[in-house]
Amino acid sequence: MLLGYARVSTDDQQLHLQHDALNQAGCDQVFADQVSGAAADRPGLRRLLAHARAGDTIVVWRLDRLGRSLKDLIDMVAVLEEKRIGLKSLHESIDTTSSAGKLIFHIFAALAEFERTLIRERTQAGLQAARARGRTGGRPKALTPDQQGLAVKLYREKQHTIAQICQLLGISKPTLYKYLTAATTVRATQADANP
């Protein structure tokens, strides 16, 4: 069964062109969304994937209607392959039910993986260069070491509630617990070093 999927990004755009092309391609049913491709929740696509069965083929007017990036498309094709559902794009003349169509998509996947690897390598090189210049990443500490010591002391004295300590120091409960855990670890290490 051929199942069509059409999508436009905004309400003022029309689906007519895509509907006509999908109907002309012989789609038995067309699912549609009027939402940006960047949106995580696309109800029409969700209904289409729930409706499609093994042996069906999803037809789109253009590949960019299905995913906003090459990675999205590759992830979608992987999901479809797992469910034994084909994908056909009218504009790009790609059909994953054929050997040539599968080959093209595997080439796309390899290029996308290569791009992700390059990005990872550039990011790591940038982080190493920043560390070499003495810069470390992450958020600055909420409290100075003295303030952290005060937080631990207030907690151990048990004269204030956790909420009061957090309000007094302007920190969240998870931050307080992080400082308490660090203080306990330091204390245990010192006890082990000086038996």
C-alpha cells in the first residue's frame, strides 16, 4: 500500500501541490501536517507511522518534507527499515524498496556519520586548546569554598532545615547535596590517609 505524507511549515502555506503529486503517484491515503519540520511532535507523521504496516511504502513529495536534516532522514529510514516499510521521494526519485535507492541512502548515512565525526573531533580539539590556555568548561561554582564550608557546617549543626540553608545561601537543594557529598568524600579520604 502506498501511503503519502505531506507537510508545510506554516498555516498560510497550502498542501494542494503535495496532495496532487501524492494522489497522482497512486497513494491510497495521505497524512499531513501543518507544522515546522523542527517540531518534535508531528501528529500527521505519528498517525502515518502507526498506520503503516510491513510491505507498505511511504511516499513524500520531497525528502525535506519528512525530516529537517540528513540525520533526521537517516534516523527515519532506519525506523522504516526496521518495520520493513519502504520510502519513496517523488522529487529526488529515491525509492528505498529498490537496491539503488538503498545504496543512495547508505551513502547519505555514511556521509552524515563522517560529518558527525568531524564535528566531534573539532569540538574535542577546541576543548583541548581551551584547557591548554587554562580555561575549563562548565558553569561557575554557585558558592566559594568558604561558603561551601559554611553550608556543610550549617547542615551538620542541624539547627536549620535544608530549605532554610538553601534560602540563606541562595542555592538549590541539589547543589547543597552536591556540596555535602563532596565534603563527605573529602572527609573519608582524609580518614583513610590518617588512620
